[in-house]
Amino acid sequence: MSAFAGFGIFLVVLLGLFVLRTPVGVALGMVAVAGVAAFVSPGALSQLASLSFSISSSFIIVVVPLFIFMGEILAATRIGGDLFRATELWMRRIPGALAVGTIWACAIFGSVCGSSPVTATTIGSMAIPQMLKRGYDKSLALGATAAGGTLGILIPPSIPMIVYGVITDTSIGHLFIAGIFPGILLATLLSATAVFTAVRRPEMAPPITERPTWPQRWKALGAIIPVLCLSFMVIGAIYTGLATPTEAGAIGAAGALLIAWVTSQLSRAIIMRSLDRTIRTTAMFLLLLTGGFFSSFMLSRLGIPQATSDALLSLPVPPWAIMVIINLVLLVLGMFMDPGSIIVIVIPIFLKAVQNLGYDPVWFGIIVTIQSEIAAITPPVGFNLFVLKSVTPGANMRIIARGSIIFVVPMLVCIAILTAFPDIVMFLPRLLLGIK
Amino acid sequence: AASPAKAQTVDFAVWYSDRDMYAPIMKAWAAEVEKRTQGRVKINLQFSGALVAAKDTLNAVRSGAVGGGTTSASFVIGLVRELAYVEPLFWIPDKPEIANKIVKEVDAITSPLLEKHGIKNLFSYPSAGLVVACVNAPIKTLADWKGKKIRTAGRWQGLQLRALGASAVAIDPGELYIALQNKTVDCTMFLSNLALSGKIYEVAPYITYLREGANSSLYYMNLDLWKKISPEDQKTVMEVSADVVKNSGPHVVAEQERALGEMEKLGAKVYRASDADIAAIKKQLAPVWDEIAKAVGPTGDPVREVLKQNM
Amino acid sequence: MEGPSHGWLTGLERVVARINRVSAFIACILVLAIMTLIVIDVVVRYFAAAPLEWVQDSSCFMLVFVFFLALAPALESGSHIEIDLFDPLIPASLRKAQRLLGKAITITFAAILLWFVIKYYRDIYETDELSFGMIFVSLWKIYWIGIFGAFMFLVTALVQFLRFFLTPYDPHAEEAPVASH
Ligand code: NA
Ligand code: NA
């Protein structure tokens, strides 16, 4: 059986389990259980238990609940609304102002939240009703929010980057800092897309007619200062050496509690609700990692990563063409798989080839993160689409998907730019961290 | 009479990369095993932790999930307490012949203990010499250790650092570079070759070569899988393994010197600890060995005896 | 919804829900504890240059507890992501079977996980394996939570299966699952 056939069968079975609505982590685990029992040895199944303990007892993974908690606390406060209010007031003259404002509100919230659906829902719950009230087209309103939300994982902190770092042994601190410029670039490209849409079809995004006073504008701006402080605190803690990225998670969570408390938005109910969501998401996440690592173990035992790497490197094409192929594969897989599974399953398979081609793993981590963002907004399986559907009354998947699919274009453009100019990714890590 | 031997493929988990200085030794070992058993034993090396992470290797090999693998002694102490003596700093002399002799004698004691847990120990490899790489200033005298925050791996190394007046910080290897860069810690204990490949000298340019090593590496196989190999082939594997350890000592010493020289060329300030420096440190560390003895219990005494006689 | 004849299931559900609620609460407190300990460690290390060597290890052990304690509650609340987008491709008449099969696979996985966790636990108990890191602890003193967590995961999956089996299927009654990561 060839490596590609093996990998193909693996994906088909996985998809079959998804169709049966088996939870994703369980599906990954079950495919691996079947594969290991059939092709390795039944005794090797003990690896499943061993992994479930070793993953959950890893200090880097401790950061996951901490960053989730930080995002949940902030999502429970008015901060999301304040952010949208500020960007809306300051950007109102731009065509498609509310969509652009949503994207930048997501970018700023993304600097304190490591999850893309949480960013999308936090900003969206405020922004979407506002946009609809002012006559925005439903698909543009939802699409801009879904796409903007994905900035939550490109701008640090970022849970998928943590997973990438753990799997590929890449420094999470480097990945975080490397994500800053591409994050700003992508926010700009997404905004340009929204502006372009609004200019071409003004009926989709009517201009804002009311004129805010200057005191209103300054007040709105003042309300976002705490978030910016927290964001600087987290990245600053890493950069100044106060803490490792892992520990910055704890500082960030404590800072979020502090902000909520100082602005009198903290209650025991909010803490408990945020914690409750945190632990459930954490358990989901760790099960996903356990299943994913086990699948990855099975594929390695069958020699699939090595064979894939050999096959890719033997192609008679230049390195950038191989990167195009890898990106196309990720794009297609991203339609059907969730970002978590892609990173755990697919990245180990490609990483070897990418490194042999001379690309930096940090750079590839950023490319993979953008591919995860695309995966989050492409149908049929796109988590930002799911969450927006569940928070927007009367929205159906077709409308959301139609609105978000145009934002795939700027994301692909972003990947192309970063491939042509890798320095955009590597500049900040080099400058701040002095790597050569 | 031995049953007709079936060819065995051993998927072998290696945590370091195939560019590491040990990699050529391992590749030669695998090739030699395959050649001398006429293909009946095939070692399939998987570098860079592609199969399992270092900390999962021992369990994976025990359960048979993976055929064989290597880890430093730190990861085995949990199962075989007696190996606790093998983790601490300053017990592997910088003379390969003596280092190999100690490691072999320790193996003779610990291999049967590993076998009780389903692990066939093929050979142990004395680690290369240590460096302590610092951000701001070199560590030369005993007093220089005082008050430093030093990254290290494992409990016993931590206790040793405390005995030197420093404090031990556990940092994930992936974050070590940034931690040094940002002075989260002042120094790190490291192997000279890894300090080069991990570019540690860029952020911690004050490098003190401590010459002696710590934490030897064990190379082992699943016992059931081992038993499927015919006695003659088992003998061949052990012979090849013994040779690889014996012959590659000079290679490791040369590689270390090369790494130090390379780092010097790249701007690192390398200080080579003198015999007197090392003797002073060892004297300071003496009480820690008693603490280990207390934790391990009398079954570890033979191991301690081996170290005592050779250190 | 449920017929009176399934009172035993209702009772079982109530017990399972109560245990899951307590588990989730303990996990919540542990997350708070992890955060607090790490913040203290960072502050102490920075200002007093005296790192607390046990904080990393104990945070890791607490995370093991968080994972296994929250595993079943997450299944109960539908927090384990599942993908419902293919449902329209399945004829309505087969959808109950589809869902039951999916749930049966979850039960199978939970049973396999429990089995191997027990095996693993027996092994670390018999060998008295120690943790590695800055503190030494016999792993069996901590990892028992794995058996509890995997068991509750299995029981919760079973209860969900039975409830779904016994309830008449209404294809319009279902909500899309909410993913959040
Ligand atoms: Na973020
Ligand atoms: Na998708």
C-alpha cells in the first residue's frame, strides 16, 4: 500500500466518522485505534492511555486553559462592545465602515484572545445587530465578522500556534511575535476587501449618516485602553523576560480578571461561567490532541510522513511550487477538517519536506495559522460559521458561507505575500529576539 | 536448535535530529547490525521524536508500541530508581575510556533491573561534556555560581545547583532560547554540541566548558521483541553495540572541541574549566550524593560504588 | 418527553449529571489555582530571584485533573465538537440510526480508553513509577483521576445513547453544536 493511498484511506474513514457525528477528538482517536490494532499491534493501543496522561501533564499545555480563561473573562465584559464602538466611531467615513470597524475590533480583541470563534462571537454579538440595524447586507455583516474573528489566532496569543509549537518543537514565543506583522497585514487586506465590496455594491453597506461629537469619540477610544494595556502586558511579559510564553498565559488571565474588577464588571457568576466554559473547552481540546497525537503516531509507524516528504521533494519543480502544492492540500483539507485536526495530523507530515526546502519552521507556522483561519470560514466544516449561526437569529449557513467566502481571497493573497517576502514574518522575531 | 529466525524490524525512536553529532554513530550502528545479521535484524531509526516524544519513549517501548528507543537516564529514573545516580552533573569524566568503563559497569547492574520491566538495554552512551552558558558574565569560580538562576533538567541536577548556591529553573527546551534572551534565567546547563546547534551561544555567549558530563543515554528495546531474535543474532547485536560505544568516544570528544571552537569563532567567550575548578565544584557537591543515596535506598549502593571508584 | 417506563434512566441521568457538576466545579477551582500559583511563581522569581521549583510540576498534575474531571461534563454539554453539516445528505429515515451509530462509536472509544487507562494505572502502581521533574511523586497517587474520568466519560456516553435511543426522533428538534476553540 502506498503512503498516499494509506493517508487517503485514513482521511476517508475520518470523514465517515464525522458524518456519523462522532465528536472530532473521538473520531481521531478511533481511526488511530483501528489503524494501530490492524497495522501495528494491539499492544500498541496502550499508547492511547500513555498519551492522554503525557499530553495533559505537559507544562506548555497548561497555557491552554489560561489563555482560554483570559478570553472568556473578557468576552463576558463590555469590552467587545466598547471596541466595536470605538472602531465604528473612528472609521465611519470609510466605505463599509461598520464592516471595517468590525475587522479592526476583532484584531484588537484578538490581541488578548487566542481563539477565533470566541473573537468572532464576542465582537459579532455587538457588531452584527448594529450592522443589520443600519441596513448592511446580512451576508457581508456575517462574513466580515467570521473572517475578522480569525485574526484572533494570527495575532498573539494564539491557541493554534501553541499546538503548532508543541507538535513541531518550535518556540511559541517566536511564533507569537512572528504573528504580529502578518496579523496587521491580514487585517488590512480584509478591510480592503470590505471597502472594495462596499464601493462596488453600495447597497450592501449604506454609509453612516450620523456625526459623533469629538467627546464621544475620545470617550470611546478611552474605553479600549485597558485591552491595549493587557495586550502589551502579555506580549511584554514574554519580551522583557518577566515570564515564558506559558507563564504569560497566567499573567494574562490574572490581568483580565483585574480589568474586569477595576471596571466593576466582575462577579462571581461571571468568573464561574467563564471557568466552566474554560474547562469544557480545555477537555475538548486535550481530547482532540490525544486523538490527534495518536493518529499521528499511527501514521508515523506506517512511514507516511517520510514517504510524503520524499515524494514531494522528488517532484521536478522549484521549492515555491511545492509550497503551492502544500497550500492547496491544506486549503482542501481545511474545507472538511477543523483547524485543530489539521495541525495535529497534517503538519507533521509536511514539516519535514518544508524544512528540507529551507523554509523556517516559524514562517511555516504562520502560513499554517492562516490556513487554519481559512479552514474556519470555508464550508462545509467551518467553526466560525457554526458559532455565528448559533448567535444570529435567522441566519442560515448559505448566507454566512456566501459572505465569508470572499474573504478567503485576501487570506490567500496574504499567504502569497508572505511566501514572496518571508521577511515580513521573520523581521520582528529577528529584531526583538535577535535570532539570525 | 534455534528455530529459523524471522526478520525483525525495530522501529527505533530517537529524540535528537539526524543532524546531531550522535546521528552518524547511530546510523553506522543500525547499518552494522543489519549487515552482520544479514538483514535478520533491521533497525529503523526515526529521528527528531517523529515517533514518540522523549518523555513517552520508555513507556512506548515497554508496551511494544515502539520497538526500541533512546532517552537520557532522567526519563528512566521513575521506573528504575537505581539510575538516579546517573542523572547528576559531574560524574562522566572527559576521558572516553574511563567514561565507557563506568557506563559499562553501571549497565551490568541496571540492565537486569530494566529487564524486569520489559526493557532490554542494548547499550548506554556516556554524554558529552557539559557547558554552563550564561547571558551576562562567565562562571569561573565557585562564587560565580551563587545567586544565579540556572535552567537545568531533573531533580538531582537541581539539588546540585542549590548546593552551589544557584537556583534551578525548569524551562521547556523550546522556550530556552527566549528565556535566556530575556534573562528569565541567567544561565543554562547544556551539552556543548547542542549549545552550538541550538544557537544558545547567540544569547548566552559566556560559555564555561565543564568538561565532565551527566545523564548518560540509554538505548533499549522491547524485551518481547528482543526475545524473537535468535540467540546468535542477539549476540551479534550486543557485540556491534559494544563496539559502537568503544569506537566513537574519540568522535564525540572531537565533535565537542569542534563545537566549542565554532562557537568561539562565532563570538562566544569560551572558558575551559581547570582541574582545580572542577575539583572545587565536586567537593561542594559531595553532600548531594548522600541525598540521592537516601532517596534511592540500599539497592542503589552498587551503582554508587562504581561511580565512587572511578570519579 | 420521556415515558414513565424510563424512570430508571431519568434517575441514572440525574446521578450522572450531579457527579459531572461536582467534577466540573473542582476542575474550575483547579484552573484558578494554576493561574494563581504561576503568577506567584513569576512574581517571586522576578523580585526575589527565588523560583518556586514545585510550581511547574504541580500545575501539570492539576491539568491532568482538569482534563479528566472535565472530559465527561464536556460530553454532557456537547462541548466536544461534532460536525452536523453532513446531516442533510442523510435521508431523514436513517438519521436516527446515523446518530446512534456515532454515539455507539463514542461509547466504544470511551470503553477502550478506560480499559487502557486501567492497564496503564495498574502498571504504574505495580512498578511504583515516579514522576520526573523537580518533585518526585509516585504517579499512582495522581493518575487515579484518569480511571475516574474515563469511567464517567463512558457512563455519560452510555446515558446519552440510551436517552437518544428511547426518545422518538424529531429531525427538526436539534440545535447546531457550538464550537469554541
Ligand atoms: Na490572539
Ligand atoms: Na472549513
